[in-house]
Amino acid sequence: MGMWIGRNRKARVTYGFDEIALVPGRVTINPNEVDTAFRIPRKDAEPLELKIPILASAMDGVVDVRFAIAMSKLGGLAVLNLEGVQTRYKNPAEVLEKVVQAEKAEVTSLLQRIYQEPVQPELIAARVKQIKDGGGIAAVSSIPQRAAEFGAIAQEAGADVFVVQSTVSTVKHISSEYKSLDLEKFCRDMRIPVIVGNTVTYDVTLEVMQCGPAAVLIGVGPGAACTSRGVLGLGVPQVTATVDCAAARDFYFKKSSRYVPIITDGGMSKGGDVCKALACGADAVMVGSAFAKSDESPGRGYHWGMATPHANLPRGTRIKVGTTGSLKQILFGPAEVDDGSQNLVGAITTCMGNVGARDIGEFQQTEIIIAPSIKTEGKLFQTVQSVGMGTR
């Protein structure tokens, strides 16, 4: 398996969203009659059911309390970053204004200074309570080193879901500088669902699932604002990563009878990308930049990754995505732009109807072809005029 890249060294060929296409089915279904529900398993209760299989990334330019509430009411789930400005500052709006107004050459150093302010535990509880009081589902995240501390606070405050997220997640983490998180113990001790990420390989995903999480995030470095692939050279294109990790999920289910959903995280800015991720085996997707364009997002048309403010090695950048419409428009339309970045749910249901999939499980069985010309074939005028599929 793989191709020779030099003497005694082989490498696998891997694929991203732009290199594949989905094949229409033999039977088509009315898009209004397909089921897009996504269920997050819970220990002592019925699964937490979302009407749509879409989560908003735990990024400060995307999710705040207001956004989390709005996303919940529209049937999805937004994750609040417990190590962002929402928990470091009592008035995060003032801080976000500085980020938005900063000159391009100064923004990284500004973010590094902003994120040096310590997280205030009382603000963790306050933000969770605000989301719950507003009628939203409270999902929050932290890095593994702070998960035990922040998880207890968030759970006590009434959080519904806790996400343990890092650039690369493994069960076996070696460090002499700090105590590593015992992932299995953490998942066992938490009463609420724990989502863990990020992974991109079969073996690691299987090991993580054996620790008892409710779901696993898939993806290293594909986000629009992330530069990890350039800075560190790490990453696996999302199609291959999703297919490999879906295989781990299916094997684990056969072995244990416990189904652990996978959530493809990053690299999807348009409806077609989301459809491909689901068809490749994802149970849901996590999206950032598409939602950063919404009226409700706190970044006001700007977006930056969680690793951007790293004190020594920033692996992200602030990008301008602009504001194109409401969160409802981005999820359900009506679309006012022609690039596929609005009405994501409409794209999913229409695609499911065209491949003949009644639910996400059937959608995962869609025939996939390698098609590197799928976005350019016959699209010369769109490309030249930078409209429709010619936009980037």
C-alpha cells in the first residue's frame, strides 16, 4: 500500500474534499423527508439529540453566549472555549473589539498578550449558566491539561457536554513537566458526555474510543485560520482521515457493541464539503469559518484559531471572512450568495435525497469517486469571473 517517494521509503496517497465526488443513487428521495438527526450518547439518560449534524467550533471569533443560544435553538450545538476571552475577561466585547481593529502586523502579538490573562473559574460557571438561562445547550471545551479542573466546574454549573480538545490527541502522552490527563478516568468520572479530539488515524482513534468518550473529533490542521500544517508539517487530508477513523469506529462497535460517533472537524467552508464529510463516514461535522460569517458571531467577520495566541509558536492567524448573513441563513437559507456557504442544511438534505439516503447512516454508504477535476470541469467562466464554484 502506498507509493515509493524515494529509496526504501513509501508514502500513502491521501485525499481531501476537492479530490472526490459523490455518485447519485439509483433511488432519489424528497429532501424534506430525510432524517439529519445526530445523537450524542449519555451514560444514564437518552442520547442528546440534535436536529442537525452540525457543531460550531470552540473559537473566540465564532462562539460566545449569544451565539451558543442561537445555535441551540436552530437545532445544532455550539462549543464555548473555556480558555478564551469569554472566561478571561468579564467584558469580552471590549477585548474582541481590539482584535478586530488591530493592524495585520500587530494582531498575533496582541492575541498573545490578551491570552496571557488567567482564566477566572467563576466566569466558567457564569458563562454556562448564561447559556442555560437563555434556553441553550451548554457545550464547553478545554485542553487536556486543564480538563480535570475546568470539567468539574462546568459540570457543577450545569454544562451538558464537555470537549477535551488539542491539536493532536493521544491516550499515551509523555511529559516530565506536567501531569498528563488520565483520559479513561476522566471520561468515567464525568457524568456528562465527553467529546475528545483531535485524531486522524485508525489506531489512535480506536485507542481513544476505548477510554469511553461520547464522540471523537477528527482533523489536524484543516481549519481556515489554522497554520499547523505549514508551521509543523502535520496533518492528514480530511477525506482520508474521516474514512480511516470511521473504520475504527465501526470496528470498535463490532467489538464492544458501543457506537462512538465521529465528528469531522475543520476544512469545510461550503455545503458540498459538509456533504462529503458525512458521506465519508462522519456522524456530524464541526465548522468554524462558515459561522464566523454570521451576524451573531462575536468576531464580526474575523476568525482566528485556538492556537493563534500560543506564546512561543503560534499556529493560526486572524483571517477576514466578512459577514454575509444571519446564522439562520447560513444553516437554512435562503442563500444570498452563490458559493455554497449558506443553507448548509439544505445542501445536506438535497444531497441525501439525490443519493437516496434516508438518514446519516445510509448517507455514509454513498459511492465515492476520485475526481480531482470535479470543481473545475466546465466551470471556466465561473473561475475567470470569481463567482459560484470559481470563488475561494
